[in-house]
Amino acid sequence: MSSPEVRSPGLGPLRRRARTPEPSKAGVSAADALRWLERRGSRRNREGMARYGIPSEGAFGVTFGELRAYAKGIPKGPGLARALWSTGRYEARLLAALVDDPRKVTPSQMDRWAAEFDSWAVCDTVCFHLFDRTPHAWSRVHAWAGVSPTFKKRAAFAVLWGLTVHDREASDDRFLETFPLIERGALDEREMVKKGVDMALRAVGKRSPGLRRAAIELAAKLEASPEGSRAWIGRSVLRELRGKPATRSRRRAPSR
């Protein structure tokens, strides 16, 4: 059968170019992915990472948008994801979060990966695109909120933020149960933890009108605290939530 013709005014019939189907990604291996990352990486992107506090040692310099596009069509599963994670390379670990199957992620895997987080970018990407979709997400919020390592503790609040977007069935009460964790976490002066607590409370407050009122009440309490980190978080949350109507969030969780 011949290709359909499209008529262009004044130019006669034009043949429509058939689309070339994308090659199957069913058999992509970790070695294949690393070769792709090597080809796509750029020094300019690696240099730009430093401006955002992301370690560039071992990075290829591939943007997250490119990673997401590459991940499309790759069958999800633990085999490739764990092989990519084990390389220790920055973009390979982000890709691991995109190709793993959240239904097959175990609490022990989550604990191991969280213990190896070395930047906010790896922490938040894994939490927003994988951990918050697992059956164990809520348990990890409670397990990690009181730990010492910076990025593992931040992960508790990054997962909580992700749950406000991706757990459609969770009740308001389930989020309210995390408020003592947020209040204690707000004592941590470390920048990466403090910002994690802040983003979590702001996101919870946008989940529903009832949670907005509760988040504003907690934020007002934090703002009045003599503790610098608590006061900072309280002011930040109040600026975000006061005067803004809250509805169930349908926004996609940010990747940074």
C-alpha cells in the first residue's frame, strides 16, 4: 500500500514520511545504559551541577529530562535498577529510581539506598520517583525521621512530601500523625534537613483544607519558637499557606 498523500497549496501532493518506530528497550542492560550516559554527557552540565550543590565527581553530565525520556519503555524491575545503583554513578542512580518496580522494593533495600544518599538531588529523586510509591513508604517516614545521617533524615521528609501527591487514599489523620516528627525534625539546624522539613510541612498543608488549617497552626507554633531552625520553618510555611486555598494536590512532585 502506498503512503497517503497530503496536498500542500500551490505545491501539489506531498508524501507523508512514515515514522520510524523506536527500538525496543526490553533488553537494556546496565552496560548499555552506561554507554548511553557516556555518549549523552557534557562537561557543561557537570560544571553546572556545582551551582546546585550536587557533587560532580563520577557524574556524566546528563539532564534529568534526558534520563526520563531514556527510561520510557524500559521494563521496570529490580535487576537493572540494582545494577545501576551499584555503579555509584550519579545519573546511573537517578536512572535506577526511574526503572525500578516500586512493588518489588523492600524495606531493607530502601534502608541501604538511603544510607548511601550523598546529595539532595539523589535523595529527592529516589524519594519522589520510587520510594513514595512503595508499600513501605509510610514506615520509612517514621523510621528515618529520627536518624542522624543528613540525607537519610531528609529522606523521611522527602518521602512524606511525595506521599501528599502520590498516595491518593491516605486520610488526613495519617498525615497528622507525622506532625510530631515534623516538630522534632524542625530542631535540626542542618540546611538540608531544615529544608526537607519545610517542604514536607508546606506540601501537607496543601493536601486538603483540614490539613492546611493544622499546618498553619503548627507553623505558627514553630514561628514563635526561640530555636532558629523552627522559627525559619514556621515563617516559610506561613508565607506559603496563608491566604492560599488548599485542595487535594494533583501537582507532580518536583525532582529537586
